[in-house]
Amino acid sequence: MLKEVIATRYITPLREGGSLPGLVEADDFGTYVLKFTGAGQGRKTLVAEVVCGELARRLGFRVPRLVTVDVDPVLGLGEPDQQVQELLKSSGGTNLGMDFLSGALGFDPLAFEVSAEEAGRIVWFDALVNNVDRSWRNPNLLRLHGETWLIDHGATMIWHHNWPAAEASAARPYDAADHALARFAPDVRSAAAALAPLVTGELLAEVTAEIPDVWLLDEPGFATPDDLRRAYARPLLARAATIHERVKGER
Ligand SMILES: Nc1ncnc2c1ncn2[C@@H]1O[C@H](COP(=O)(O)OP(=O)(O)OP(=O)(O)O)[C@@H](O)[C@H]1O
Ligand SMILES: [Mg+2]
């Protein structure tokens, strides 16, 4: 289970983020980037962050630690910014937090070097989860002490927006032409050989168990949160074996 903390202070919005994530302080004295359950993109974005973030971590990628953050809408009362106030008001209860990497720089494909090996691993992972939000325009990668960190997995697994068509959607190729790391000659084949065998049913059960139940309730067609967890696991298991053959435009 993800660690649970309680937000004690709203510090500031992170204006670069489209969903207006906020920086908060919590009762464990940690500083977290908060992704709001009341943000326009909805709670599926948060589910995607947990599934992809926790899967990536278990595959050996650097991902800031994820926690759940309990928000009391009262926190918003003193907020001068109307938009922030609305977000806090509509996000009572369980939200997503991640360790704030103080001093990290946004990844710039023209300023940083990445090996073909590392680029291959990241492109392969993004193909697996169908991440459409790691382009050179918006890399969603951070650099800290010369190391690359993966953030922002909200725009992945497009199939979870239409479960009846999930199987067909998950069979589609991945277009890496615009990928932030496309210019580093990503070695997707070697990455697939190393990583695909690790993506087992067991691992995916462990990963999906991390999704808080409250974000899985009332999904049409699913009686229980665990049914929905299995639906998240299935397309990933199916894609892991062969997605490297369907990565377009990576070179
Ligand atoms: N864990 C972190 N540590 C430090 N900075 C972070 C962290 N997470 C996010 N940021 C900063 O905040 C910005 C917005 O975060 P993120 O990309 O997750 O939000 P978003 O609303 O999903 O953005 P997008 O506009 O890409 O959809 C990042 O580009 C980065 O500059
Ligand atoms: Mg982003």
C-alpha cells in the first residue's frame, strides 16, 4: 500500500503543469507534488500515475516515491487564487502525492546526454503503457545529479477510457516519432529483451494492488475494485511480449 499522509499546508501551484499540480507540506514534514482528484482530467489520471509509476519503479526506473495525500477542503479557504481554491474544494479525501525532487531540472534533449541503452528502456516502457506525454515539447523527465527521473504518467493507457474496446486499443502500435529521446537512437530491442520478461501477472497484481480502492469504485461494468485492477493488468501483460515490434519511428 502507498504511504498515507495528510496535507497540512498548501505551498504553491506548479504552473508548468497543465493540471495545476500543487506543492504541499504534509504531517510527516515531507514536501509533495500534489495531483488533485478534482482536477479536470479526473481520477483516472491518478490511477494511471500509480499503475505506471509503480510498474516503472519495479522495472528499475527512477520514479519519485508516490503517496496518497488526504486533503481537507478547508485548506483552500485562505487561498487567494480562485482556481487553486476550487481545486482544493473539489478534492476532499484521497489525492496523489509524489516526493518533490528539490533542485531537479526539466529534461532538455538538446542539453543532456542519454545513452542508447537508457533511451531504449524509457521508449520501450512508454510504448508498453502507451504514454503520449513524453514528447520533445513536453518530456516529463527530470534530471537530478546527472540521473534521469520519470514523472507524469497521467496520459497513458488510453484504453482505460473505454473498457469494452480495451483489447483492440491495446493491440495498436506505439508512435515514438515525437518522443523526447528519439534522437538518442533508443535501443528498444535490447530493452524489450531485458524488461519484458519481468512484466508478469504476479508483478502486475502487485502494482495494481497499490491503487487506492476509492479511485476504482463505480466504474461501469465492474462489480469490485479488484475486477477493475485485473482489467488494468491484462492489456499490459498482453503488450509486454510484443510491443517492441510495433514501435514506429524511433530512429
Ligand atoms: N516530483 C517532482 N519533483 C520536482 N518537480 C516536479 C515533480 N513533479 C512535477 N514537477 C514539476 O512540475 C511540472 C508539472 O508536473 P506534471 O508534468 O506532473 O504535471 P501535469 O499537470 O500532469 O503536466 P502536463 O502539463 O505535462 O500534463 C513538471 O514539468 C515539473 O517541472
Ligand atoms: Mg507534465
